[in-house]
Amino acid sequence: MNNRFYMMCLRETVGNNASFHCHNGNGYSSDIDRAHVYTLEEAQKAWNCGRDIDQPVCADSVDAVAVWHVDCQYIPTESLIESDCTTYVAYKKGSWNGNDVYWLQHGGLPTDDFSKATIFSVANKNEPGIVWLPFSIADAAKRRTFNINNFNRRTMVQSAGLVMPEWLEEQNIRKKSRSGKVRWNCPHCGKITWQYSPYDFEGCSDYNCEGWRE
């Protein structure tokens, strides 16, 4: 049985980064390492008494798919070249995932995953639209984040031992009954999908899933 949980605030999502309740109620942050850690009992109690925008989630499951991001607010916005530096990274100026920058990587499009950023021995200062930084400066600003699109209620909530509060379940039923849609769990990935047909599964809403519907 899992006994480490975080509490997401679904209202505070920035880009595709989920936000979490911080240690001891000190606001919200997309930095996983600032998230308050609950026991199963504490997480269930908080959910029972919480809001519909609060979602407890298994901490181990979140940690397993965490991605290193760097917020543009904590790094220089112009290239910084140091005479004795031999390791540089570079990001694309003016492009963000929320507040997070996109790093150059060999053999692919710029990525917001800092762990995939190419480390260069020399900065190409003549390349337009690119900001060059010593690796150490960017590395000091990185933080662990969780992509909200990877949230799987079946594996990260139900299988972790949490039970949806009755008030929330009733609220969801009322909302969906007004829309005429019915709830399905994708047979491929387990994520919740709402559709009008109660008889045949019409496809997953997650484009990363093999059961995605166009």
C-alpha cells in the first residue's frame, strides 16, 4: 500500500506543469520538491474535506515520471559567456511552456526537458534567437515537474488506495448528466473519457494513447 501522496491543485496548472500544495500550506508550486507529503490517511481526509480542484495523487507515481524544467524567471534572458567556461547549454528565446524554456538538443526539436539539453563546449554567439548560458547556471535553476497530461486516475489514485469522496462523485454525476455524456475508462491506458454513447467506446481523449480518437 502506498503511503506517500501529494495534493495537486488543478486550478493552478501552468503550461503542462501540475501545481502542488506546498509544505505546510505555503501556497502552490510546480516544483515537486516543494510539495507537502501526505500519508494515505492524511490525503484521504484532506480530499474528503477539500475542494473539487484538489486532487491527491500517489507521490511515487509522480516521482517516476518527473521531468526537469527551468523557469525563465530564474535564469538570464541574454547570453552569458565566461572566459573559462567549457560547458554551455542554449535555449530558444521567446518560446515557453508556461514559464519554462526550450533547450537545444542534438537530433531533435528544442525540448523543455533539461535532462535532454545538449551540452556544448563552445557557445555560438552568432546564432540568432538563442540564449547561451554556462551549464552550471541553468543546472542550479532546474526543478522537478509533473506533466498534468500524465495524470492517470486509475493507477495514481484508485490503485494507490484512495477513494473518491461521495460528495465529489455525486457532483460529477450531476455535471455529466446535464451534458448527456457518460463516463468511460479507456481500455488502453485507464484514463477517464466522457462521451455521448453509453454502448461503444469511441476512443481516448489522450493523443499519446494508442486508443486516441481523432
